[in-house]
Amino acid sequence: MKTILTIPIISFLCILPLKGQDNAGVSPAAASADTVLRTDNVDEVLSAVAGNNPELAALVQDSEAMDFQLKTENFLEDPTIEYSSFYSAGVNGQAGSELVVSQGFDFPTVYAARHKRNEFSRAAIESGLNAERQRILLDAKNLCLDIIMYRQIGRLLAMQSEIADELLLLYGQRLETGDASALEVNKIRMELMSVATDVAANNAALDAACKSLSAMNGGQEIVFEADEFPLTEDISDYEAAVEEYLSGDASIIAAANTAEAAKAEISVNRQGWIPKIEVGYRRNTAIRDAEHGFLVGCSIPIFSNHRKVAMAKARSTSARSSLNYARLQAETEARSILNEISQTKSAIEAYDEPLMRETLTLLRQAVEGGEISLIDYFTETSGIYSILTSCITLQNNCQKLTARLFRNRL
């Protein structure tokens, strides 16, 4: 009879309290789950999202799991225990036994090579996590910018609705005195219906953006109160902006660390030809006599390491190509963003918002004074309102482009 047991070298149970948990076992975050964050500062919103976003929390846990996996790959092998019983004719009971306790391990340089590879792999995991964090925070910032845009469009629609209400009252009085026609009154009412539809759509979009922002904050409500776009950085040196984008791009950093890890893997596999060593203790018994001794052996990797070096070299070449492609793609994206920012700013500067608002006032005075017809008024103001809305949308787009360009600062 022969029994073989495998015993892990380290067996432990680790019980870690939740971060921020007090002695009563209640998390302060849970206790303040109903707390509403009210702010008009985008940075405060991003700080809250960074701490409460469920997707980011899951990604952090995944990264920790991958880090633990890398550490376990460089542990010693499990020790083994073998016990054998021998029986012989003419001997009552057990005639003899054998006990072997052994431990296998790689050559020390192999552990050092794996450690170096794992360091680069951990750096790649951390950079990948940072890239995902920047993506999530950029989405949150874009939601803040959309909320501001919807509020500004809402103010414009409110002004449009208020003027239409006043005109309806004015032309209703004129209709009673015979100075206006029912067609003109109906035209104003149709304008109010059109504005009401736009207001409802804008309010729905605003509400959806606010709810999405709270969802990104782990369900904890955020009341973002800003209604003006924040100041953006004036980009005077495009090459410096591109260099900042490339040097801080988390995806490039992750690709670079992955390439270094793949390169270090070649060294690991080259040392795979070194025999594995096994040492142990042996105890043999025969009737009443016992013998003790030591066990020394090795495992020669004739088949297990076949073509692993070639595979590691191929992966290293692939990782290096991916890094070069990531750099090229990032530079192309940075220059494309800068070009869009330039074009968008030029379009915004082409609009004279004070002039358009002054024109709206003059048109209102003209229609109330009977200098122009109601049809002409709505024709002219419709174009101006459309241009003002486009201007707000362009400002929103410019803010988002700038946020993308400097997302590495998030």
C-alpha cells in the first residue's frame, strides 16, 4: 500500500475588514448612502465618482486578483509526502515501510527572472487600471458638460417661450379689437407647441444625464448645479500638448510594460532548460530495523520546455509591435483632437452672440410695434435661436475635446 500526500507550503486564512468599517461593523459609506452631494465644481464630482463608481471598484478587485496570481506563480512547489507499506509471507502484519518527504524547486536564477517579469506585468496591470479609471472619469466629466449644455439650452427655450406667451397675450387683445387675425394668433400657439416639445425633450435629456451621473457615483445622488462651462486651457504650443498626451497616456504605458514583460519572459524560458532540483528525507523499515537517509534528485526538462523560447520571442515581437501601434494611434488621436479644437474654436468665434441677442430684442420691439409681420418675426427669430443653440453645442463639444486631450490629468 502506497499513500502520497501533497501539502501546500503555506496555508493561511486572511480576514480583512472592509475599508472604512468601524468597530460596530457599519461602513461610514453605507451610513451616508443617502447623503446628496451638491456642488457646481466638476473636480468635486470626479473625486466622488472615483471613490464610489461600481465599475471602477470591480476593476480594482480584478487587478488585485491578477496581482495575487502573479505572486503565486513564483512560489516554491508544494512539498510531497509518500508512505509505502510492505507485506511478506511468513511475517505477521507489516513487514516493512518507506517514508519519503521531498521538496522540489527551480534553480534560484529562475525565480529571479520570474520576479523581474512579474514586476513588469504588475506595472502593466496598474497602467491598464489607470487607463480604465481615466475613461470612467472622462465619461463623468462629459456628463457634467452635457448637464451645463442642457441648462443653457433650457434658458434659451424659456426665453423663447416667455416671448411667445407675451405675443399671444398681445395678439389676443389685438384680435378682439380687430387689429390682428386668427391666423396670427394660431401661428403663435403653434410656436408655443413647438417650443413646449423642445422643452420636454431638453428636460428629459437633462434628467437622464443627471441620473446617469448619480449612477456613476454608485447610486449616491449628485446634484450638479453649474450652468456655465468652466474655463479651458489656452493651447499655445501644439507640440508640447502632443508630447504631454503621449508621455502620460496610460494605454501606451501599459503596452510598454507588457512589452518589457514579454521580453523578460524570454529569459525565463531560456532558463527553463535548467533541471529542477528535488531534495528530501527517506526512512525505510524492515521488521524492527530502520534506515534513514536523504534524497537528492532532479527533473530534466527534455520535453516540457520544447519551443517555449521561440514562442516567447514571438510574443515579445508582437508586444513590441502593439506598443509601436499604440504610440502611433495615440499621436494621431492627439493631433486630430487638436485640429478639431482649432476648428471648433474658429466656428465659435465666428458667432457674435451679443449681436444675435440684441437682434432678438429689436425684432420683438418691431413686431410689437407693428413694423414687421408676425410671420417675418418667427422666420427671423427661428434662425437666430437655431444659431444660438448651435453655439452652445459647439462650446460643449470644445469642452469635451479639451477634456479628452488632457484626460491624463484626471
